[in-house]
Amino acid sequence: MAGRQAFCVHGHFYQPPREDPLTGEIPLEPGAAPYHNWNEKIHDQCYRPNAELENYSRISFNVGPTLLEWMENYDPNTLLKIVEQERKNFEQYGVGNGMAQAYNHTILPLSPKHDKITQVLWGIVDFEYRFGHKPEGMWLPETAVDLETLEVLAESGIRFTILAPWQAEQNNVDVSQPYWVELPQGGRIAVFFYQQDLSTRISFDPTSTVNADNFLRKLLLPKFPPFRDGSSPDQLLMIASDGELYGHHQPFRDKFLAYLMDGALKGQTLQATYPSLWLQQSPPTRTIRIRENTSWSCHHGVLRWSGVCGCAPHSEWKSPLRQALNLLAEKIDDEYLKVVGPWLDDPWRLRHAYIDVMRKHTRIEELAFAILGWTPDETTLSHLECLLAAQFERQRMFTSCGWFFDDFDRIEPRNNIAYAAQAVWLTYLATGADLAGLAIEALKKVKSWRSGLSADVVFTHHLKRASEYQKLLQRSQG
């Protein structure tokens, strides 16, 4: 007999961190006028309207932790609506339609394993904190993947992720089916491949999303593989897109999405679903290999975030930036390990657990006792708090948006440099190790092709601000 036919829309809702690391506030962003910053603008055009239309109850989605943290302070009512809509599905089916996201939107194949683990664990804990249950799936930033990343996901309890079809090793992959990916250490994880043509149309062809009924009849339904004679498997087609598409990049597409997932389906045998629910009913029956070091937004693998490729012209600055921050991360880690290494067989356990302090669930002294088994003295505890805060900044200096565009002189790369400088400053406060000279020398090679702005100038500017800010704090406390 013929199997079920279903479709799923996944929305990836994300904005990079925009906060000044010293004040915690987002500075005025003139390009977002008349709004104060881009988060506020996109929120008004996308996040809030989609919540009001209850779209977060109908689609598969992830919301980046940095965006959720901002939303918690800016518009907690909208955040509550998003959480409640996801919770209804969880309470009805035992699995929700929300997915976690690696915390800082880092390109994980370019990260060492201990960073992969931190990003995944922080993302899981943040999701549980927001939605009140464990995530079944995790969205990989830019869907960038390698086997080590998938292994970290599986070992952390994640059951599935979503990839682009060209990230499968075999050509002409059947995107109507999920697959198992067997992992080197003996585990496995489920992978859904999105339907490329539908995802491209909904993302980049506004004429295709003017009318939801037409989209369903003329574009979506014809994409299902024809049923064979006899027994046919269940079929699911996945549409994956940036969540900001629905109302921000394309006006009124929030309403298109609402009608597509509700009104247009009336009278159809086609069902709307989401990955974790589909896995309950139709688990994978086949295995597949992935192409390592690939992503959904760079057809050169992950080169867009590490070197020169055709996705963004004038990108000669990207490799020196990656090399400089990798070097800086190693040196910051060395200082962390000098302090924490003698205390723990796995010193990274403390950093992995630091998310509880970030979420204000735990005080630093409680975390130290829970992981170390003893409470450091006041001075040591203060140094440890600075080291862990430096590790937080060191994580977000690898936010992928710092490499995505064609020029260094943009807010995203400049923010990454500010986070790097803050990590250096905090490491200095904790240990006395001055990494500024090393960082400045490495960052001199990173220049804007438009304005000539150099990364070492941005770094030095923030470092000076951090020093002056520290003096102000000391005077106010003294």
C-alpha cells in the first residue's frame, strides 16, 4: 500500500551577538534606522509577527541562543509565545518541534574537539532552560559538518540534524527519506536532507511565495517521488530556510507561511510534520555517508570561513583572521590549562559547565565546588571567574558571521575582534599573562580592502577601552 506523504518547513532564526562586551548593550546601528539596532528591526518584522500568527507551532525551527537571550530582555512576551507554541507539540506528542543550535554559531568543522563539545553542550543546556525539555535535534551553524561534529552530537544525546543534499557523499540522494550516518566510534545519528529546489525557491524567488495554494499545488506536490507499484515508503519533503525570510527579507511571507501550514492543507492528504515526530513514526531504514567539511551556504566546503572562495569576492583577509584567532585561542587556552589543568583530569569539564553560570542558574563558587569538589579561596575564585569569562569571549570571537561577508570593515568582524580583545584582557586580569603583543602582530595582516581598516587597530581600540573601563570600576568601588 502507498505510504504517507508529508512535508516540513524548517526556519533557522538567528542573529549574531551585537553587544559591546564591556557594557553588555547593543550600540546604535545606523543601518537599522529608524530602529536602534538590527535585532529590533528584524524582531518587529519577523520574530514577533510569526509568534502572533502561531507559526512556531506549525514548523520545525531553531532560534539561536544569542538571539533568545536578547529577546528575553527586549520582548519577553514574544519569547513566551514561542516557547508555549513549541511546548504544546511536546506535550501532545512527547517530542517538540524546536531544535537546539550550537551556541555561538561557530563553524564546527573548523573547531578543535573540545570547542565542538562546549558549543554543543551549551546549546543543549540553553534549549532546556528555554523550552523545558531536552532537544531531539540540533541545527549546525551553516549546516557545516564533519564526522567528529556528528559524533559529538550523538554522544551528547542529539538524535538528528538537517543537511543540504550535496552534503551527502552519494549523488541523487532520495531527500524524501531520512538516513542513518554510522559514526567512527560505533554510534549513529539520523540526518534529514532538505529538498533543494523548494528551499531555493522559497528563499530566493518571491514570486513563488505570493500564493500559498499555488505553491502547494504547483511546486510542492509535484516534487514527491511517484509511488511505485505495491508497497511504498512514507515520504517526507523538507524545506529549509532562514527564518528571517518570513517577514523581514520578504514582506508578508509570515502570512504566507501561516496559510501554507494551515489553510492551504485543508482537503489535502498531505500532512505537515516535523523531524522528531517523523522519526517516531518512520525511522531511517538506510545508511549514508556525508561529505566532510561541507555546508549549505558555501559550495567550496567551509572555505568561506577560512580562506578565499568564489562565494565572497575580496576575501583575502579571511585566512589571516582565522589564523590569528586560532593562535590567540591556543594561547588563551594555555593560560586556562595552567590554572585548571592540575585540578581536573578533563579541565574542559569546568568550561562546559560554565553555561550554568551564564544562565544565572549557579554562582561561580557553587560551580567550582560541584566540578572540583572544593571551593577555591576568594582570590583564586576571582581569577577563575575571569578565566571562564575569557573562555566565553574566546568562544564568541569565532562567530561565523565575522567571516561570512566580503569585507573586514563590517560590524560582524569588528565585533569578533572586540570579543577577542576582551578575552585577552580578562586573561591578563586572571593570570598576568599579556597576550596583546602577539595578537596585535598577528592581526596586522587583516585589512579591509574598502577602507584599509586593520584588525590590530580595532583590537587595540577595544583593549584601551577595557583598561579604562576597569579603572572606572575600581574608582567606583574604592
